[in-house]
Amino acid sequence: VALQPTPALTWVSVGGILDLYVFLGPDPQSVVRQYLHVVGHPMMPPYWSLGFHLCRWGYRSANETRSVVQRMHMHNFPLDVQWNDLDYADKHRVFTFDPQKFGDLPEMVEEFHQRGMKYVLI
């Protein structure tokens, strides 16, 4: 972008096509409406994803994760989604879980679901 001495703006491109859209309004609401007509409306994320999440690295076992969730509920902290970082995995391999430390991972997830919670693996 190069500014000119007069009220002008110049774009220089090495190649490709530059699509430039100018939304003239006449008011801010019209500009937003015109912009959304071009790009489309954003999607609404799943309702549960807007809730209270708890995530950290370092949960050493399924029992430790359970304990944290139980303490959160015991002290009336809101908690909609529990996350586990890669600690759950067997030797950090994807699509696995450590049979010693997280051997009952499916049962833990089912417990969370019964409480109305979601569970996310990183």
C-alpha cells in the first residue's frame, strides 16, 4: 500500500487477483448487512461450548481428573466441560490412552456425561 500526495491509495500486487469490496452504507448497520451478504453469517457454536471449561496440562491420572471435577462441584464452581491435555495418551501417541493411568477413561467420560458435562481430549 502506498499513500499518494492527494487523497488516494494505491495497491501494488506481484500477481494474483485482488478483490476489493467497498461497503458504502449509508449507516453502520447497512455496512454490516452488506458485508454479511457477501461473506455470509457466522455459525452459532454448540451451546455447551459457551459454558465453563476447565483445562490444564498435568493431570496424572483419570482419578486425579475425577477428583478435580468432584471438588469443583463440591464447592459449587460452574463446570460444563472438562479437558485433558496429552497426559492421557499412551506414550503421547494419538488415539490411545495410558492403560495404567487412564485405564478407566471411558467410564470417567460416561460419569461426566451423566452429570451433563462434556469432555474434550487434546
